Amino acid sequence: MSSQRYVIASIVSMMAASLAVLGADPRFNANQGTARSDPKAIVAGLHGLTLHDQCTGEFAAQPDTCLHQQLLERSVTVGGKPGEVHNVTLRIQGIVEPTTIEGGMTPDVAHPYYKVGGTIRARDWSAWHIEVSNPRQTYWLNHYPKVSHTIYKEDFEATIPMAAGAMVTVRVIDGNDRQMDNAEEGRPDRRQVITAISETPLPGQMLRLEVVRVAPAPAQ
């Protein structure tokens, strides 16, 4: 074999070996890489989750209210490896009426309408909440000292522990078929907006979540 042909053969052999090595490495997985680089991916279904409790008709006896469904909910399953627990920080934005929750804890004095645990006391008012199956807990979002024909706009952050495989349900439930109507004109608390949902006032009430960060929960 001439020296020129030997060099060419050597180069081809080296290229083939390099391609074989590249093709043989099974460790890279695009999905795994994304999950490792973005821990928010395990609760991606919560990011941007929106509930809009729309009006379904008028209630003439109380013009600042409207008829609505008495139950609205969406559920998301938390990802991650079995046994992992994550502290998920959510930005919670709401345009909601008040209810009152009996018992439970108020972990953030700056946002007393956010309550952990407890039960609904004012059952004929909409109760907005997040329910986590593991660690099992209910997080109430519109607890106020008294009920009234008032619409409150909320915008706060809360950190909630969620285990891999847990079911997270975002829900509003009402004991009657009426709710305060955000679209009613002539009242200072009405016609408020959450711009990420709509730049114009919407009827009924609404809630939107954003995932701010996800971090491993400290070992118990």
C-alpha cells in the first residue's frame, strides 16, 4: 500500500471509530436534560393555570351578583422521582369574593386571607382553594373576617410542599348558585383585571397561578 493510500485509510478508520463512540453513548436524553435544568417542569401544569368562574345568568334579586356553577376545578399530577418532596412557590392572583374559614393557620400576616388547613364556615360563599394529596393539606385563598358583597383583588406568593406523584387540585366551591359579579358597574370594587388573563374586566370571578420556583423540601 502506498503511503498516500495508507494515510487515507487511517483517516477513514479514525472517523468510523469516532462515530461509533458517539453513537454508543446512551446517557444523553433530551427530556432528562430539560428536567434537570428546569425543576419547574415537574409542576408545569400549574404554571399559567387559570380558573374563570363565569356568570351563567342574571340574579335579579341581587343585581351585583350573577348565577354560576357551584363547582369548578382542575387537577395536576406532580412529577419527579418517588419519595421526593418539593417546595413549590406559586404566585397567586385572584379576583374573588370573601368566605370565612374556621381553624387552620395563617402563615403570612401580610396576607391573612391565605389560610392553611381549617374548614369552610360560610358555606354559601365561594371558597377558592388548592388541595394537595401528599403531604395532604388544603390551602384556602379567600378567607376574610366577614362575608360581604365585595370583590377582592389578591396578588401574593405562597410556598406549598408537594410530593412526587401527588395530585394538586385547584378548586372553587359554593353552597349556593350565586356569586359576586366582577363585571357589575357602579361599585368601586368591581371591574378589576388580571392582565395575564384579560386586559378588560371579565364577569364572575377568577384565579391564576404562576410557578415562581421549585426547590427540594428539607428532610424531616
